[in-house]
Amino acid sequence: MTLGKHRYAVSMLAIGTCFAFAPGRAAAQTPARGTAEQLTLPQVVAKLVEKNQERARALGSYKDKRVYTLNYVGLPSQLHADMTVDMSYNAPATKEFHVVSENGSHWIVNHVLKRLIDTEQEALEEANRNGVELNPDNYIFTALEYDHSETGCRYVLSVQPKIATKFLYRGRIWVDDKDFAVCRVEAEPAKNPSFWIKKTQIRHSYQKVGDFWLPAENESISNLRFDGRATLTIKYKEYEIQRAPAHTADNITEGH
């Protein structure tokens, strides 16, 4: 393999790894609360952690359809690939993936897009689950701002991982002022997965589906060190959600 092809191969694999941390965690709607009094940073973090735990217990299972797309511009050529996947989640930490269709570069599908599925499964393993939670054990929360927009995503927090791993990120999160669920993320990987990548920008947005907040779209843009740019997106749709039975909800731990 030539240096150019080697650089391309390593970069594509690294871009897939950059997306490993994608949260994908569901959050149940909590009753509306008055927000006339703006909360402090410790109060927002405490409520975020508390409500995340409650919401995780409320979720029994869900299904979604995902469309993965990667567009690469650079050496050795411009490439495109996309893959449609059906996903089923069962609490506390089981996901099953079924590939519905594949298009474009077979190399990208097999070595990048399908690697995303493998890495998402890896994040669910018991040894990794606690280490990816958005809480003070894994992150330092700073710089609370208040966004007065009508979206409801009014609390803006800066987050810094305590330990740099491929599953964590650094950047900003937007927290809903009533549900205390993360509704938006703008960040970069906590750990650069490859020498060949200069910088990766990652954006996540969430949508409200019934009583739950679930991923709407994830986008990752990676600039390669010598040449090229790769844009990776995941779009989520066709959600089907089941709440956990009341008699078992208290025994379900967070980990989806």
C-alpha cells in the first residue's frame, strides 16, 4: 500500500471512531416547571444527572431507522457511501442492528460505517457504560450561560472530560430548562483518534418524540492533516418507544 492510500485508509477509520461517543440516550419528559428563577451551574448539573437517571428507568425499549452517510473530498478521490439501518434497543444495555441497504463505496461501508455500529456496541459493554455517562464523575462542568431563545434549550454548559477517551468529548451542551435533558451538543472528540486528522467538529441535535428526547441528527466534519475533508451524518427517524413496566422500572439502570 502506498503512503497516500495508507493515509486515506487510516483517516477513514479514525473518522468512524470520532463518532463513537454519540450519546443516543433517551430522556423522558418531566412535568413543566417554572423557570422564572434562573438556576446556578451546580443546580443545573444536579438536575441533569437526577433526571437522566429517572428517565433511563422509564425507558423499556425503542426502535428507530437510521441513515448513515459519509462524503469524502480529497486524495485519492471523491467518495460517497450511505447505509440504512434498523436498530432495536432493550433496557438496560442491549442493541441489535439490521442493515437494510448499502450504497456507494463498499470500502467505506465495511470499514467505516459498520465500524460505527461496532463502536456503539462497545460503548454499551459493562466495563464502558459508567465511563460515558454525562455526570461529574466523567466531566467538569463550567461556564453556565442562559440562552433566552424560545427553543427551551436555555442552559448552555461547557464540558471538559476528566479523562480523554474515544467515547468522551469536550465542548458545549444545551440543556432544556423544563425537562433538564440535553437537546444540543457542539463539541470535538476528547482524544484525537489519528495523527492524520487535524480537527473534528461534531454537532448533535435531539428531538422530542412523545414523552422522550431522542437523537435527531448527528454530524461530524473532519479535516485531514495533509488534504481532504470527510463529512459524516446520521439521521434518525421512525421511532417506536415502549416504557418500562412500572414494577421493573426501578430496577433498570442507565446505559442506553
